[in-house]
Amino acid sequence: MALQQDSCILLNDGHKMPVIGFGTYAPLQLPKSLAEEGVKVALEVGYRHIDCALIYGNEVEVGRAIRKKIADGTVKREDVFYTGKLHSTFQAPDHVRVGLEKSLKDLQLDYLDLFIIHNPIELKPGDNVFPVDENGKLIYHNTDIRDTWKALEECKDAGLVRSIGVSNFNKRQIELILNMPGLKYKPVCNQVECHIYLSQSKMLEFLKSHDIVLVGYSVLGSSRDEQWIDPKSPVLLEDPVLNTIAGRLGQTPAQVAMRYLLQRGIVVLAKSFTPARITQNLQVFDFQLNDADMKILEGLNKNMRYLLSPQWADHPKYPFHDEY
């Protein structure tokens, strides 16, 4: 499968999305300046797709980095594909635009290229991003997701965002939107955890049948933030089979892990705040995995999620009880 560094995938609304994105999530204890420096390096070495979210708490820094690189002539605004996310406390229809405008204000941008519902799990609207009751339990909320989607469609019509999509949705939840009366725009993507231990084959097949792109996060494993991840979970990039293939091809394990997904038609988000690795992770266009290697890597799938978010498992819209 021939892919160039500037390879893009055509979305179902006619816009194009670069097949490699730079992820900006970092555990809370890390300084926000890392995201700013990382995005600057990423844009300098050739990334054109930046993925962030209100809940990461660093859109101000990420926006500053993008604007600096526009100001110095590295990129034009139209060269950069920026993905933002609607946080769980903004899903009520009258809050959707408020959530989007907060991101635009923090980023100091006029529009987003993609805005996705971060999670089907909704929390009580308000100023607190993780609202809890007196027992420290999260306070849930329940808007019909189709009403949230209508409000997103209005944001697209208003020119605040070019494309709209979802994240962490299961098949049933996507079908709710696809089958809703008066649907104006289909989701262009579903952003989900995807890597050699979680191949997402059934989800991929389902999305492709509806011309929806699968965007993979945690493609190199996870940042091992103990707030979300079981510290005993295996370290993906240390996988012996992955390392054997990488060694034979003269590539890094990360490059092979990304290439495997790219060849399956998946958009990959890779995150690192180390300049050398940021550069390396983009160098996946000058080699190809043969069918035998693809099959071996497919065999590593164990349907294992790093991000199970067990603290939300009792939410009626928790997406991971379903097979996909």
C-alpha cells in the first residue's frame, strides 16, 4: 500500500484528513509547555494533523504553538488539520456550541477542522469537568445523543467546524446517529483505541461499510497514566514479536506498529514529546509490511484495552460492554 508523507484520507463530507496525527495528551503532572514544544517540533518535521481535547487542559499551549508556526511561515492555517473534542459535560444541546467556542477561544483559531464527541458517557453540565457528589461519585447526565448530534450539525452549518465525528462509540451508538430522522451529516470518523493488542477488526469493517474512518489512539500502547491504566498491563513496544519484525526491517517497533494500522486503512495518532521520536514516528512511508508480517501482527490481537475507564462502567451509555 503506497503512502506518501502527505497522505490523506478522503472523509465522507469531502474534506481530507492526514493519515498520521500528532497526539497531545499528557498526564496531569507533566508541564503544559511540553505540548507546546511538541506541537512546534511536529509541525516543523512535517505533521499536519494535530489532535487535542478540552479535557487535556493544554489547548491554550497547543494553539499558541500552531499560531507561532503559522506566523513564522512553517505552515498556513489551511495546511493544519486540527481535531478538538466535545467534553462529556457539554453534551446537552444548548451546551455543545459553548464547548466548541471554549476550545476556539483557548486555541485562538477561527474554526476547527474536526470536532468529535469525546465520549458517549455524559456528565452533569456545569463548570466542573468531572462533577462529583458528596461521596466522590461522578454525577451522570442523560441527553439523547441524537440531540447532541443535531447541535453539532448546527455548528458545522455555522462554519465553526468543517467536519464532525465521534470517539469511543460502539456500533449501536453510531447506528443511533446513522438511523436518526433528519440526519444531515454522517460522522466522518470514530476515534477509538487501536493497536496490535486491540485490532478493532469488527469495528473497522462496520465503519468502512458506512464510509466512516477509524482513527486509532494509543497506537503505541499508552502513556501509562495510572489514573487510567493498569500498571501491570504489558508494554506494547516491548512485544518480542513486534521487535523481531522491526529488527529484521531495520525500523523501530513504533514505526512497525504504526505501519500495520496504516496499511489497514486506519488513521493513526502518535504521541511523543521527545523530538527524535516525534521525527521517527513520521518515518513510516518508506517501507512496507508484507502479507506474512501483517498476518503475524494480526495474530498478536488479544482484544485488550489499556483504557477501560472502569470508574464509568455503571453509566448506562458505557460503550465497552458490547463486543464492538
